[in-house]
Amino acid sequence: MSFLDTLRQRKQIINLQGREYVTHEGLLALAVEQGLTGVTTTLLSYDADRNQAIVQATATGERGTYSDIGDASPQNVGKMIANACIRMASTRAISRSLRLFCGIGMTAYDELPPEAQSQSDSDPEPVVTTRKRAAPRRAAAPSAGGDHIPEGCPKCGKEMWDNRVDKRNPRGPDFKCKDKACGEAIWIDTWRRANPAPTSTPTQPHHHPSWDADSKSFCATLGETCGTSYEPIADWCEREGWGRPSSWTKADRDSFLVDLANGTQTPPVALEEIPF
């Protein structure tokens, strides 16, 4: 089995739009197996006004010494780590030097811009649903009840006229059966009180394609750093408007863990006291 097959088996290679990208942890593990003894980094330049950083990394081991550079700026990193461009440039530089050390020509996942990281062959296709509704007589006006309207005459089952847009008599019915012999009339507010909208089934949270390979390591580091499980942290992130960590790119999760460790990101109260 080749080392690339080994990385695929470990889920340390991610497929995006038909192309493969190796992860940082995959490169690091493979380099150690191939005799890596050390990695050093040097900050070559940093533009504080633009928050742009360039870092050089050098990997040393039994296979020799290899150096390369990595850059990061708010234009090519995710919004969660826009304030950590030096660290991201370091991660990218290390990945590039490890690629040279291991002899891997494949681009590292961390080198990609955030918009490219969000496109995956494993992303679910959007589901388009259709709903049968009363045939409109004219364009229907928006209403407080949304699209919850009769799907047909409740008395005879036939189609109904939608009169909500231009009723001549404001007290007249909102819907009226097209069958004059039936003559069923409906006032929408009264009908909705008697026929409440069905409760929708909650949708499953979206996971970024890197989450499967990274979830165990991320949750283990959370336990070591914060002494808590994933769910309280995920719920806190959602309340902050960041979304759940499982939906972030791996680079965003790595930066978040660093910020938790150094106190840059701190929950407002002890996690065990947060009501869920």
C-alpha cells in the first residue's frame, strides 16, 4: 500500500470537486513516520495595516532539509481566523515544507482559500420540494400565515379561487370553491386557527467535509483545553452566531482551539452553567 493510500484510509485526504488535497495532520503524521526530527519557522514579513503575513518553515530529518514559505491575509483565510494570519501563514508554510520532505506534490488542504474549502463532492445536493396549493385566481398577496393555505375545498375536494389580492368586499371570503354548486367559502384566519400548520421536522446540521476526519481530534482537544464535551461548546458557538464547529473548515477549528487555549476566546460564563 502506498503512503497516499494510507492517508486515504486514515481519511487524511479530502476530495473537493474531483481533486484530492492532503490535510496538515496527515502530512505531519507521514513525515514523522519517514524520519522527521524537527520543524522551525521564521516570520519573514508582517504588514500590520493589511494583516498580511509571510512565514518560512524548514523541515529536517532523515530525508534531508526542506524549506518553503506560506502566506495568509484576510483575503485568503476564513473569517473565524482573520485575526490569526501569522499562525495560518505558519501552518501553510509547515504544510508546504512537509510536502517537500515527504515527496508529495498534492496541494495541502490548508493552502486553499475558504470558498474552495466549502465545495465538496460529498456535500448534499439541494432538495427541491413542491407543494400542491389552491389554483390562484389572481396573484396571491403575502400573509402573516405564510404558505399555509387550503390545498383544496375541504367540502368537495375541488380547486378554490384565491381572492386575497383584490377582494371587492374586504369582509368577503379569502377562498371560494370553484364549483358553484358547492359554494364553500373560507376566511383564512379562521381556517388557520382550526387547521394549524404542521410542525416541520428539524433538519440535520450540515457538516463540513473535513469534520469526519477531524472530529475525534477536535473533541479530544476540547476536553483537554476546556474540560467539557463538544455539545456545550457547539451550542455556545451557535448562540454567538458562528455556527457549529462541525460546519467550519479545519483551519477555522484549529485556530479556534488555539484561541481557547490562550484565552482569546472565552465563554461568557462557565460552560456547565450555560442553560441548554
